[in-house]
Amino acid sequence: MELLPEGQKNNTNVTFEDQQKINQFSKLIMRKDAIEQELNIQRQEKEYSDDVSLELELIDEDEPVQYKVGVIFLHLKQKEAVEQLEKDMESTQGRIDELESEQDGLDAQLKELKSILYAKFGDNINLER
């Protein structure tokens, strides 16, 4: 069974260094996928927090609010819940910024590896999804 189109032969030798670059590319892709999943979770959490923030503004200041911390709920005053939510939203935004920065770095590394690998292997390698 031949994987290349009929009449085309593969004359490119894969060195140990080439294999290391291919492996590195694969690891970077897996890390990028994990970051993308985490980014989606953090963005959704931020969206939920924005919705909760709007709801908290409508609650009477004297009414106690259940605020979830980890796996427990605390009874806080409306003002305290708003302050805690703002801190949590800042933390979430900070995490989003970190992940986006890491993703940009990975994109740069992937682009560099792609250019190196395509320069050597041309059509004999597929690095696209």
C-alpha cells in the first residue's frame, strides 16, 4: 500500500532532529488545545459572573446572599457579595489574559516549526488540521 499519489516517491530522509521537531509540534498542538478548552471555561465563567453581577445589583442591601466559595455557600451581605464577585471577576480576567498570552506564544512557536518542517518535507508532511 502506497500513501503517496501514484508516481510520486518520497526521497526525504527523516533525521533524529526532524523527528524531535515533529514531536515538539505535536506537543505544542496538544498544549494549545488544552489552553483553548481552559479559555472557553474561563470565558464562560466570566460571562456567568457578569450575569450574577447584574442580578446582585437588583437585590436589597439588607437581604443576605448565598455566595459559593469552592464547594460551600457563605451568607454575605449584598455589598460584600458584590465586592467578592468583583475580586473573582478580576482573577478570572487575569487568568484569561495569561492563557491568551501563552496561546500567542504557542502560535509563534508553531508557525516557526511549520515553516522549518514544510521547508524540508514540502508536500510529504501535513501539519494542518
